[in-house]
Amino acid sequence: MATKRKATRERLYSMEDAVFYERSRTLAELFKHKLPAFTAFDFNLNMAYHDAWVAQAELCEAHETDETANYELQQRTADMEEARKACFVAANGLQYYVEKAFPDNARIMQEFGFTERKQIRAKSLSTIMWMVVMMAVADDYNTELTAAGMPASIITDLDNAQLALFPAEFKQERFKRTIIRLQRERIEKVNKLYGFYQRVHKAAQVVFGDNEVVRAQFNLQ
């Protein structure tokens, strides 16, 4: 959408992008139809100008839209949340054997970090760090946990879960930055497209100064 955005250059027009692209093509064809009059006025307003105008419109149309980028971000966020969920599921297995090995021991539960679940879910603490430290504590109590019957797969599941979380978090955070670049590039492209229109519009006011109907045809809206 052609709305103002912070931290990036604004569009030079106020209509929807898709409408602007369509209108640009229409005006480019009108320009082509009136080409002799424009070229006679300004030799740079020629067929090559028309072709560059159309090519710029195609570049704008091919650029990823805000809607597509936001959908991709939603998908990456969903993947990250699934990876975080897998970490909590893996932690549940360890917690079962910690409670079995150390029944009713609140300080042991605190040492393992199980009391920090609320903060982890609120993302005020790093899930990956939480998991890594938890595994280190589990290693300290390996003898007791093994005696309680904990299989080695519990630690393997914890390790696999935290290893899977990092790339999921990275992809989500990296794409947040990518969206900033995509928005900047899109605005640069559409403003360049607007420049093609603006030059022709100004020329039309002179070339067709005595023809109000034709001048009006070269208005953007």
C-alpha cells in the first residue's frame, strides 16, 4: 500500500501501488501515441524513454509486495515458535526424571531452571541459553538421573531441540531485516517510476497547453 513508513523514504504518490502500476502503463501508452509531439518538444522524450518507462513499471511489478513479505515473516515466526515449543517438550522429559530423582526438592528444580519457564515463554530470557545451562546441570547430576532410570535420549532430545531453535530464530530475525531492505528498494523503484510519469506530465502541460482535454489525460488521477 502507498502509505507513509518510518525509517525509510516515502513514496511520491498517494495511491495503491497496484493502481499506480496500471496507471503508469496506461500513461506510457498514451505517451507513445502522442510521441511525435513530445519528441518535437524534447528530443529525449522519445521511444527509448517510453521503453525505459515500461521496463521500470515491470521492475516494480516484479518486486515482492508488502503482503507477500509479511506472509513469509509470519511463516518464519511460526517455524520459530514450533522450534521453541519443541524445546519445552524436551524439557518436560528431563523434568520428569529430575522430580523422580529429587522428589519435593524445590532448590533442585530452581537449579535446573524449571522455575524460569514463565520468563522463557515471555521471551525475557534466552530459550537456547536456558536449554544449554539445563543440560550442563543435568551433566552434574548424571549419576542421580541415571539411577532414576533416565535414558540418554532425554539429553539427546534436549540438545537436538536447542540446536534446531537457533537457525529458526536466526531466519526469523534475519528476515525482519530483509523486509526493511525490500521496502527501501521498492520505494526507490516506485519513485523512479513516478519520475518517468512526472517528466511527461510536465511536458504535456506545455506541449498541449492549448488543449485542456489532452492535458487532463496525462494526470495521474
